[in-house]
Amino acid sequence: MSETLTPTATLEPVPNSDAGSTRKMTLNMGPQHPSTHGVLRVVLELDGETVLKAVPEVGFLHTGIEKQCETKTYQQVIPLTDRVDYLANLSNNLCYCLAIEKLLGIEVPPRAVWTRVMLTELTRINSHLVWLGTHALDMGAMSMFFYTTREREELLKIFEMFSGQRLMTSYFRIGGLALDHPRAGLEAVEKFLEMFPPKIDEYENLLDNNPIWKNRTIGVGVVPVDKMLAMGITGPMIRAAGIPWDARKDEPYSGYQNFEFDVPTRTENDVYARYRVRMEEMRQSVRIMAQALEGMPEGAYQADAPKVVLPQREKMKTQMEALIYHFKIVTEGVRVPPGEVYQVIESPRGELGYYVVSDGTSKPFRVHMRTPSFGNIQGLGMMCEGGMIADSIACMGSMDFVLGDTDR
Amino acid sequence: MISELLQEDPIVIALVERFDAAIEAGSLEHEQTILYVSAGSIVEVCTFLRDEHGFNRASSVTALDWYPQEPRFELVYLLHNVKDALRVRLKVRVSGENPAVDSVTSVWAGANWYEREVFDLFGVTFNGHPDLRRIMMPDDWEGHPLRKDFPIHGHKYDYGETNQ
């Protein structure tokens, strides 16, 4: 061994001109960081491990969906809404359909309304399961992800039964549903509702008995609620700060006033409280689904509006009018009376709003999507500032954002 | 011209009393209140609504492009009072020549990103905005994609449109 490679016995102290003064460091987190769950870049200004400033940068996933909506007919926009928030696609379908139905002034039959409620609540569970798995994964509790994925698989099978698709469902259409319930569809939902509630207890058992999880979440990411509201943060995070604001209760849509459920709230306003709120929300979703299943009405699943809803295949073969309407809807699209509407629903992430303006043609003049993740990420900076780097991971997880939803 | 349907709305009455001519028009569409506000007084109107009527958040700020009509742009402020579950939609008309309006970030900090988005995609400038730069498109992008005269496929490719 040559002499140059042998380590020196004594370490001379390195003279450091900056010794004593604070040195700030700028750290780029993302756009390819695993805990950002997509392509989000956060520029962190650090003093040691303390975050002095956190500036989120979005737009990496911008695909111009709002612009594309203007070139498609009203019906053709529905598949695009799936792709906005790919974990809560049915919520997006629902919000868009409700907005257009308001503009058209059509009434949706009860069977469709009940099914919509049932499946959007299933979507909420879907989204919360992905959130729970990845949030815990970020914090080092890896096994959680396997358990939530196991249950999510069952749930995706139900989506597949109803719509033919596991993820990009496009199941809700203007005026009702794309298809009637599949054979054994409701039985599958019933089976899921029996299976799922004990699993929520299992998740809670896993996490609440984990001191690391509690240490990393309790008291982390606290911001005054007024600031959160002004900043555009919505959904479970606001409810974890003590404000029982839920669009399902405050501005009921799609028949939610017929269902009995509670809006879970907490007052601690930290990462742990947000976790508790979402866990409780899953239980409430199960409760709503059970009611929807029990009271599921029989009858039509599409509105009686031949100029809007595509006719049944069977009718097209026997009735001239049905064939004409089919031709008109497919070639020209649906003409929507001029006007504008802002439809709000409670997506798993918060306030989801579709602002649709019609100029009387068969293509929307403007579709603006007020997506919850965009508003939520805006508040990420103030939530991380003053904490440790590791806390910023906890804060991000507690926000439950989807970057497709942010950038559109 | 304020629609008769809004004559008894307490918020509209208070706004007209306080700002008079700055409230240009009002209508009720699908049970949603829409008020046109003159461009100069948007910040005062928003501050008034926040302080006196509890509109503690701006749900979103967006724009419409009525090209080739003039005034070309219409800014849309979707305001929300969480406590009473009230919503009001304010609109401001802005000309197509150097479109600009005062920023409402001083009223709601959350308007920041929404105004940046409108700046990026519509090219409307917000005076007094703390951080006005592109948010969706790359920093060196030319043009504003959500404008009606911006082709869906972008300016990079010419599909024979220039020869027509």
C-alpha cells in the first residue's frame, strides 16, 4: 500500500472563514422527488435543517385541458375531466355533468342520482386510500401501502364492473349514466361495504400504535385557519382546523340532502388531525354508500331528454326519431343555451368547481376548473416555513395533492 | 343595469349604496349572483366584501376572452363566504390593448397563483402583484394559450393557416 493512501493519524481542524456566521443553503426538492407524488418542485431555503422559506413551483404537468375543452363538444369533454384528477375521476365527471345539466335545465332520474352519490363516495375512499398509503410510506411506514393497495384493488374492480374502466371511468354522462348497473354490481358494492369498515380500524391500529408516526405528525404543520382560507386551502385540511365546511352539507348537490352523514372535524389543525379527519371521512362515506345501496331506486338511469342523451341501441333499430337524434348528437353535439354556471362539489381534496360558459353553440366557450390541489399547494410554503426538512414531507403528505389536478 | 331579481339582495343593496356607479350591472343566473364592477374599483369592492360581508376567500380568479369583441377580456372573481355559504361572482371588463387591472392579492393572499395563471394564459397584467411571472407555461414561452386567437396546436406548427 502506498503511503499516500494511508489515512493521517490526526485530523487538523479546517480553517473556516464562515465559522460563527449563518450560511443559508438553497435546496431544490423535485421535480422528481418521490414524496412530491408527481412533478412538483419546491425550492427550499435552509438554515441547517430548518426551512426558512419554501417556494412551490408547479406547471410541469400542464397539458392545456381547459384549452382542449373549447375544441370539443360538450359530451367529448367528459373523458378530459377524468384526466384532471386521476384519483378522483368520478368527482370530476360529476361536477362537470352537474354544471352542464344546470345550463341545459334537465332533471336527472333518481336511479342515476343515487348511483352517482354511491360511486363518488367510493371515489372518495379510493382517493383517501392512495393518500393514506403514500403518506405513511413517505413517513417510513411502508407496510401501510400494501394494505391500502389491497383494498383499493377491490374497489377498482367495482369501477371496472360499472364502467369498464378501472381508472378513467367517464361513467357519468350529461343527463345520467353511461350504462345501467352491471349484473351483480350492487352485490359487489354490498360485499365491499361489509369488508371495508374493519380494515379502517386495522389501518388505525397500525398507525396509532406507532410512536414514530405520532411523533412525526402531532403538532406539525400548524397554520392559522384564516390564513389557510385566504390562501385557497380547502377540504379536509380546513375541517381539521375546526371549520365544518363541506359542500355536501353547505351547498347540497346531486341529492346529498337526502343522506344522513356527519362532517368530521378536529381542532388541532396539525398533520395528525388531518389524518384523523380523513379516516373518519372514509367511515362516513361507507355510511352514505350503505344508504344509497339500501334506497337504490328502480327505473330509468338517463334523463328523458332525447336531444341530449344518446338513444338506446335497441330504439335506434326500431324508431326513426331515435336514429335522427343519434346522428344529430354525434355529428353536431348538444346545443347548450347561452349562460354561465359555477358548480361546486366536495371532492376528496376539497372544493372542486367547474365554471362553464356557454355561447349557445355545441362546444363550451370556456371551461375553468377550480381544482382543490392548485389552491392547496399554494399554501404549502407557509406550512413548511419554520419547520424541519423532514416536517415538510409530512406537510406535503397531509395536503394530499395530485399534480394532474394542479396543472391541468 | 341591475336585474330586478337582485333588487332585494342585501349584499347588492350595500354595494350599490357604497359604490354607486362602480357597480355597472348585475344579474342572477341559475341562482348565482353576477356583478359587473368597473376596473378601477375592484380592489375596494373586494376589500369591502371581505371586511363587511365575510367573504373570507376568493375561490378562484379566471378570465374570458371575447375576441374579437371589445372590451375583449372579462376577469371573473369567484368569491365565497364560508360561514354563510354565500357566493358572489364579480366581473371586470378589460380592453384588449395592454390589458391590465389592479391585483387583489392584498385582499386575499390566495389570489396570487390565480392571477399568475390569468397573466400566463390570457396575458392580462395585474398591477401591484408581488410575483407576476408565468406559472403553467415555460418562462420563455411566447403568446398566451387560452386566448381565442391562439391556435390549439400552438404557433410552432403551421397547418397552412397562413396561406388562407
